[in-house]
Amino acid sequence: MKEDFLHYLWRYQYFGKAGLLTTTGEAVVVLHPGFYNRSNAGPDFTGARIRIGDTEWVGSVELHLKASDWRRHQHQHDARYNQVVLHVVWENDEPVLREEGTLMPTLELRGRTALPLQAKYQELVWSQEVIPCAPQLPQVDPVYKSSMMDKTLLERLEAKAKVVLERLEQNKQDWESTVYQTMAAGFGFKINQEGFLRLVQVLPLGLVKRYRHSAKQLEALVFGQAGLLQAGQAELQEEYLTSMAKEHQYLAKKHSLPPALPQSAWNYLRLRPANFPAVRVAQWLAVLQAHEHLWSGLVACETKQEYHAFFKQVPPRYWQQHYGPGKPAKTPLPGMGDESVDGLLINVVAPLLVAYSRRIDKGAFQEKAVDLLESMSKEHNSITRLFTGLGFPHRSAGDSQALLGLYHGYCTPRKCVHCVVGHRLMKQNLSPA
């Protein structure tokens, strides 16, 4: 038994309510179970209406598997729990006291839940399948799968937008700096995201804008602060590297810049040369040089093609022919490919649009983000293939993101009772006890 099953029972009132009594024998009538608190702070349900005896109470409801969990979680010392009007437990193993010492009304649900419902829950949660409900999915109408995907797409976008909004707060509502940082993280993709985030910490946006029209100086600043001009002695004999290193040294001293990143800041493990840090930094540099205003430039784009044009800029000549300092490529390095740009649209542009929508309270930008994802080709990976084989729709990048959200947010942690599909399977052929 897990606590989320108890939440499920209370939320949908799936327990016998005839002769409902507190542990001290007072009659209980649930007029409204309240609203599920998703913040993970404070009581589990708020705004509940409960009649206990002859008195109607409006307040919060807290749920635990055992009544003693109240004491174990130290709720008696937390003022947020003073508004709790009913403590709902699976097992009442000890009396519970409020902060001021009065007895907390407690309702025990053990013995009031239909055994088939419990069995259904156990079947899902303890399933050995990667997707817990896989064997039962043929019983589920496709509309419930689509409904859950709509939910997980928005949740995944919200989670990414939350990171953007946290950066915005740190940047004191400066959208341009926030885009600068978010875009840098995007160019790092998974392997070198941390390296790029460290790079923007030692390379102020104001300095980038100041030298934007001076190609050599901006190139020296970016690659110098990235620590990518620190080649071996023989390689530094190249005229380009020698010139760039001297220019960076001059600018770093002039502007009192923080130390450049160490070479250990960058990861090369399992990367093809076309994805090496220097190549990605060169592509990022090209975008910085091409656009004076990053945020307004992104907002002005309306189609996938326009976004691709925004990001597909020509890197400096040296980095078209080298995948590292003093490391010439056998053939000219291609520019950023469609798949890489699509990754930026998914992980940079869409979250920025949703974050902006949250900040200005206009749904149009969220809709723009969803439309963008739905206009893009679907992603191919082991997770999307798994769901496609189980009959889930997979037509666009929006569907891909929804399936990834479903897998990581519900299937892996076995949060089946919070899933539309899982709820349908739990409810099927059952009526509230």
C-alpha cells in the first residue's frame, strides 16, 4: 500500500460511506473532499467541507497510511496544519493531537474499500512491465490515451518553463539575459549543458553585445573564456590560435574577466567530432553574432522554418574546418543540422514561450509553443518506440514530448492512480464502494 492510493480513494470517494464515523464515534459526512494540493507543501487537500457530528467544517484534509505518521512528520509543530479539520488514515495506530494539544478528528478507511479496487491497484503498481498497464491497454479507449498525452505534454512544458522562470527571477526580470543563458544550455544539449552554463557565467552578455560587430574580438572572447584556446604548445603555433589567444588575453585583462573555463569543463565521451564542444560553441557564437536582440528575434518567428533560419548561422571559417584547436577535420564540418535545431526548439524555444505566457498571463504563447511542437517531426528513441508499440499515437514532436512525460512522470514512478489511463483501468467495471 502506498499513500498515493489513499489520496486516490479520498479524491474520488471510492470507499464505503454508510455509517461513516471518526475513531471516537462521531458521524462523518463528506460534503466536498477538497482540492488536491500539488505543491507538496502543506496539507494534502484544501477547501474541504466536512460535517462531523452536528458541525460543518471548512478546511484542509491530511492523509497518511498510519495515524502515527502525523507525529513522525512533525505536523503538530507546523502551523500550516492548524487548518486540518479531518485526518484520514488507512490504519489508526495512535491518537493524533493538534499543536495546541486537542484531539484531531480521524477517519480510518481500512475495511471500507472494495477488495477488487485494491487488487487492481496492486496489479498496476507491482507490475513487472516497463509500462505497468501494458497488458491491460487493449481495454482502454484511445481517447483516454490522447487525454493523458495532452496532460503530460503541458506538464513537461511547465516543468521546463519553471527552470526558465527561476532564471528570470535570478536575472531580475531581464528576458534577454534569461534567453542568453537558456540558449547556451540548449547548445550544450545533454552532454555539455553544464559547460555552457558555466561559460555564460564567465562571459557577460553585455560584453557579447559590445563586441558583436567585431568578429575577431567576439570570437576570441567566446573561445578564450570557454578555455578552447588552451591547446598544446605545438598547436598554438598556428597563426589563428596564436592571434586569438593574444586577443583574448588582452580583452580578459581589459575587462577584468573571471578565469576561463578549464578544459575539464567539457565532455567528449561518446561524442562524434561534429558534436564536439568547440563545434557547438562556434555554432552558438554564430547565432550571437547574427542577432542583436535574441528574445525579440525568437518571438518574431512564426513557423518552424523561420526558427530554423534563426539558428542556422555560419560559424567562423576556422571552426568550419576544425573540430578542436589544432584538430583539422578531414572534410568540412557541416553546419547545425535539422535534428539539432529541432532539439533547440524543443528544449529552448518552447519552454521560453510557455514561461513568457505564464509571466504575461496570455495563453497565446503557450498555444504557439504547442503548435510549434506539433509542426515538427516526431522523435525516435527507445521510449517513443515502446509506447508506439502499445498503440499510443505518435505523429509529431509534441506527441514525443508527451510520451516522454508520461514515461518519466507516471510509468517509471508507478503513479498509475494519477494517470488518466490508470484511473480508467482502476474504475473499469467497478463502482464506488
